[in-house]
Amino acid sequence: MNIRKPRFRGDPAGEGCPVEYTLDIIGGKWKGVLLYHLIDGTKRFNEFRKICPSITQRMLTLQLRELEEDGIVCREVFQQVPPKVEYSLTDLGRTLVPIILHMKQWGESFRKCEQLPK
Amino acid sequence: MNIRKPRFRGDPAGEGCPVEYTLDIIGGKWKGVLLYHLIDGTKRFNEFRKICPSITQRMLTLQLRELEEDGIVCREVFQQVPPKVEYSLTDLGRTLVPIILHMKQWGESFRKCEQLPK
DNA sequence: CGGTATCCGGCCAGATACTG
DNA sequence: CAGTATCTGGCCGGATACCG
């Protein structure tokens, strides 16, 4: 599994395809899962780590920051000890929910097709 | 814009999230555009190059091969000179069309939001 | 708890040349 | 026309250590 993630803001030769634009935002290595788990409510940093044990701290931070930059996710810092940070979907982020759910449904329906012996 | 593409078949720690599974298939650097342009019919190799002038021959081949491996795209070779190869959506590929169109629609609707001065 | 900072190997992807 | 082959740089992303 090599999950390099795209992101080509600026899109030098991007032909401005809207599909690419959308994929640029949600297609990141972990963004799909992160967004999916944000659908049912606010999450804290370490909650994500429990949900996705294989994501590193670094990658989690980076992916969340990108989603934040794109206005998809809201990061709320509580000034207290111990620190607490909550992540949630923005209004813009919520407009992506149907797509995420659709992709989830598709994945569930067709994953089994790949299991077939080649 | 750095467009590394994912693909993590095998998914050692993938948590088996269906969303990730779907993104693994359509989230490739160029797959969104390629699939989108296949919606309205069969395309030849060089037609894609005209549509996406910035994609290299190598990448086009690789992306199409992956889509083919995943059973999304059908590659049909015509034994003739000069050679002719046609690409089209498979039945499985066609089940992705609603998602692609949905992403296109989202991209069109919200791209403008990014134009706003930060 | 929720992060940075830094180092570094590996793979992605571009460029270029060649082919059936 | 529709590819393959090869080389290479650069970024992705893991590991580790440290911090407010």
C-alpha cells in the first residue's frame, strides 16, 4: 500500500476539471476515512488515532490541516490543560457528505467483486 | 501541485474502510478526469492526450491499466495498421458514473469559494 | 493531549528515447 | 497510433525525538 497523495493546488495544467478539483480535496491518503468519521459528529485528535491505528501522528496532522485549509473541516482549540482540540465538518464540509456516503455504499457493494479469484 | 497517487492495494492496515476502497480506485491522479470523459462514450488513447494535454504518455498508460485491472475500464485492441485501441466503461465502471457526476457538480459549485481572498 | 522538528528511504511521476 | 524502457529527481510518508 502506497498511498501517496495528490493535491495539486494551482493546477498548472489541470485543465480545470471539476472532478479533479473535488478529488484533490477529498482524495488524500486518509481524507476519505477522516471525513467519513466526522459525519457522525465531532472528533478529537486521538479519537482519529484509535479509529485509524495505522495513521501516524504526522500524517494525521497534515491531512487535517489540509482539510482545514480547504474549508472542509473546522479545528477548535480549547485553551486548557490538558489540551483539547475538536474537529468537525464545516458547512462546506457537510455538502460533501452525500458524496462520501455514496462512495461508502459503492465500496461496500463492490469490494467483494475483487475477492474473486483472477 | 503535487499529484502523487495513492493506490494501496493490499491495504495492510487499511481498516477496511469502504470509503478508502472507493477512493483507492477512483482517486488516482488522473482517474477522475479519465472516467469523466468516458461517460459520454468510448475514447482512444490519443483522444485522452488531447483532452488532458498535460498528462504524459507513461502516466496515461499506467492510469488506464490500473482502471482496467480494477475492472472499471475495458481496453479493446483492434488488430490493424495503424493500431487502434478503444477504452470504455465496463458495467462495473458505469456504476461509478453517479459518483463521478456528483463530484463534478460539487467541484463546479464550490470551486469559486476558493477564489475568495484569504 | 496534541502536536512540532528533523532525518531519510522509497516510490511516484516527468523526460526522453525507442518500437511493433 | 499506441505504446514500452530507462534514468532520475523530488515529494511522500514513516520513524523518532522533543515540546507547551
